[in-house]
Amino acid sequence: MTVGSPASLSRPPEPLDGHSPVVADEQSRGVGDVDLRRSPAASSVAVRSRFRRQGRRDTAPELAVRRRLHARGVRYRVDVRPCQETRARGDLVWKGRRLIVFIDGCFWHSCPSCGHQPHANAAWWAEKLAANVRRDRRTDAVLTAQGWRVLRFWEHEEPDAVADAICAALGRELSAR
Ligand SMILES: [Zn+2]
């Protein structure tokens, strides 16, 4: 949607829940010589830090959006698995409205504006990140088929703009800001 300020690009990745780096299921198996069930040795402090952060909930971008929604009187549930058909957990979920919001970490979900591919262990990372994107698209397809509206935002997006879009999807007046 919107592109964040350059200052936001230096923020470390704050990935979504449920995206553990080494998952031994059929979805995470790589192609060719790349075995996604084995993670490469962390090549740097930055990579180690990334792995530690992966799967954390309540990330700073999520909290920023939630604060704005709350201030507008919008109530929501967080970190919810919407239905049995997917293992994905939405960052913000309205089950009655069948609306689910993901705030995707720029690194783990390969944001075209600020996602980047690590140089060390490049082949492993390329496959890993591509697999994440494929899983996101499968999740979208499954949820859409179940009648859910899926909204995805990047963590670099302005929280006010994200809140605007969510309110619009909920059919709320934006003048309540
Ligand atoms: Zn981004």
C-alpha cells in the first residue's frame, strides 16, 4: 500500500507468528540441493538475531496498528488461527466478519521495497524465503476459499494508513480518528 520512510528500513525484521525457521513438514522442504529442514549455521550476529525474532508475536508494527485501532474504538482478536483449514494465525482477526489481517515482516515475507536476501548461505535463504511466500499465497487461497477477506500489510507501512484500510474494510467511519 504505502511505502515507508527510509528510516523504517533499518528496523530489524519482526516476523509473524507461526513461521518457525525449521519446520519439518512437506511445505518447508526445499527444491534441488537445498534442504529447508536444516538451517545453515548462523553466519552473523544479524542472522542469529533474525532467527531469534522469527515467530515472535506482538511486534512493534503490530502494536502500532493495534494502538490506533483501539483509539478508534475498534476491537479485535490477536494471534488467532481462523479456521481448521490452515495453520496460519492472523495478527488481527474478526471471526464474525470473516476478516483477517496479516502484518508481514519485510524480511521473512520478501517485501519488494525492503526485503533483501542474505549473502551468506544464499541458496538456502533464497529457497527459504521463496517457500515463505508460497505458503503465504497458499494461506490466502485457503482462507479466500473459506469465505475470508484477507488483508496483508507490510511492517514498513504507516500504521495510520494500515488502520485506515482496516477500518474501511470493517465499514467504519474514518472521521472517528
Ligand atoms: Zn518493507
